[in-house]
Amino acid sequence: MKRARERRRGLYVTAFVCLASAAAFTWGMAGLADRVDEQQAQTLERAIERAVVTCYALEGQYPPTLDYIRDNYGVVIDQERYDVFYDVFAQNVMPSVTVARRGDAP
């Protein structure tokens, strides 16, 4: 009788440890995915800024639209995952570029 009780107790402890490990792993992976997504957004923002500067160096003016950058400088934007805010003030003033994950505020 005592042996069966100890065996059940061991099973409960093992089950608890397994569940706790699975929960910690899931929580860690979710955090990792968020960090990777944020890094991808930053990489996209830097790529757009490099294309803007390249356009200015080659053409003497900043790109008028985000579509112009996509069409002429090969920047690929995943519009399902990111919102890109491209604010042009004047042709001779560098535009403001902000990339935000969908659902985040800029």
C-alpha cells in the first residue's frame, strides 16, 4: 500500500515537472518569436533608409513614394506583417521612415 502511494506521488511529481518544463519552453519560444519579429522590422526599416539614401545619391532627390522605392530599388515589404509609414516633407529633405508590426502603434 505504501509502495503504491509512493509510486503515485512520483508520477505526480514527474507530471508536474513535465508540464512546468513545457510551459517554460512555450513561454520562451513566444518571447523569442517577438524578438525576431522586432529585429526583422528594424532590418526592413534600415533597408528602406539605405534605398532612400541610394536614390538621393544617384538621382539627386529623395524617392517621392514608397512604391517608387519598391519598384526601383528592390525593397520587398511584407504588408501582411508590417505597416510602413513613409512621410515626405520635400524632395531635398530625407523622408521619415517608420516600420511597425501590424497591430502596433508607430
